[in-house]
Amino acid sequence: MRHVEFDPKTHTTFLAGYMDAVGRAFTTDKILYNLTARWLTFDEGLEDILGGKITHRQSVDNWAKDFHISCTDFLGTDGLDRSTFYLIEYICWYEKFGSEAKAFKACYSPNPDREIESHLFLIDYGSVPSALIIMSKLRKPLAAA
């Protein structure tokens, strides 16, 4: 059997695709569910990506519990449906397979005018943010009559 090493950068690409699919499944005529993950390079600034400054950062001590609460609250599910269950599972893979991974829940400002709710997480490997996870709900613009 071939042993495969967990690669957090490759996993982030996989997670981004999965999160996009979840977002599309939950999007309605009025609300856009924008879920994404992004691997950060050293020359990218978080402020440039977010369009605002990180104002607060709190350590995630219990990944399964904290991500379960954030994902189920955000999606309005109990966490037992497949989409939410696997979303939480795939996020927790960073900790499960990357022993040096640390997660932080962050807040940023300013939030876009159309934003209803957002959850922002940074996954650090070493001392720098490596992966960015964003879940946001945006009001869709009203169609012109």
C-alpha cells in the first residue's frame, strides 16, 4: 500500500471546491452563500484579500466543536446532513493530519455593505497564516424593474 502524505496546500484547493459546491447548494434567490478556502502565499497580504483589517483573532481550541458550531449556525443545519458533516470533517483534516496546525477565528473590518453574516478562519502552520477559510452570506442585489 502506498503511503500518501497530507499536503495542506493541495487540501486547501480541494476544500475550496467543496465549499463552493456547498455555497451553491444553499444559495437562494435573495442570499448568496459564499464559502471558500485559499492557500496564502508569502507575498499576499490579508488586508488586500479581505479588503479590510483583521480586528480580532481568537484561538480555536476544540476544532470539531468550534467548527461544528460555526458551520451549523452559518448554514442553519443540525450538522447531520451530508454537506455540513463533510464540510466540518474536511476543515478538521488540517488538525487531524497536520500536527503543527493551529486555527484562529478572526473578525475583520470593514464588512461589505451587502454582507449579512461572516465567519473567517486562519489556519497557521508555523508562525504565519497558511490557509484562509471564509464563509459569508451576502444579500443579492435587487434586479432592476
